[in-house]
Amino acid sequence: MKNPLQIAAWFTGSIGILLMLIGIIAYLAGGVLFGHLWSNYFFPAYNFILLGSFFFLAMLVAKAYKD
């Protein structure tokens, strides 16, 4: 079974990547998609990707202390 931190890291990272892709599509579509400016997709995407990175780091630290 996978570590819950690893599952959370992949989940939040994939949400961040999805938001970035939607932001790129919004930029290419003229700047507005679903009534939101393209930059409104990038700001939360950075936070989700950073949270996913911290979850991966926490998983590695927990594994190091477990051994």
C-alpha cells in the first residue's frame, strides 16, 4: 500500500498541473475562459504544486526517520 503522503502529493500535484493547463488554454483562447482571466488559474496552480512538493519532501523525511 502506498503512503498517504505520497497519494496526497500526487493528487495535489496533478490538480496544479491541470490548473496550469487550463490557464494555458485560457491564454491561447484570448485571455478569458469560463469567465475568468487566464492568470486566475496560475496563482492556485503554483500553490497546489508547491503543496505537492512539500508532501513529497515530508514523505522522504518520514522514510528517512523510519529506517
